[in-house]
Amino acid sequence: MIVVRFAVSVFVEDALLENRRLWLWIKALLGIRSSSKYRKLQRQVEGEASWPPTNHRDFAEDAKRNRKSKTYVNPAYENSKDD
């Protein structure tokens, strides 16, 4: 009897609880979407065609003098390895 209970618990855990593909299918079937702020922002960025901006440089403004400074807002694209 203990062996049967163990086998059933292993099956339930592996086939139902740990089956990511099954849970994703159920969520898609029911139309459930994450309501976290991160996931909402991620969906918004995925739908925006102009993201990430790679064809121009953005400079930070100097608040004291109201002019452009030499500091980049996003230096990650300045030294890309694709060049």
C-alpha cells in the first residue's frame, strides 16, 4: 500500500505539479496573464518596434547650465562588439 501511495505521489508531482509546459498551456487556454509590474513592462517593451534605440546617441543634460554634457545616458551601446 505504501508503494502505491509513493508511486501516485511521484506521478502527481512529476506529471502535474512540475510540468511547466502543462501550466503554460492551461494559462494560455484560460487567458491568465501575470499582473506584476515587471511582466507588464516587459510586454509593453516587446510590443514597441523602436526598442532598443541603437541608431542614435542620447546625451544627459546638465541641469545647472541647461546644456548637453559629454555623459551618455546609455553607454551600453557605445562600445558594441558588432562594429
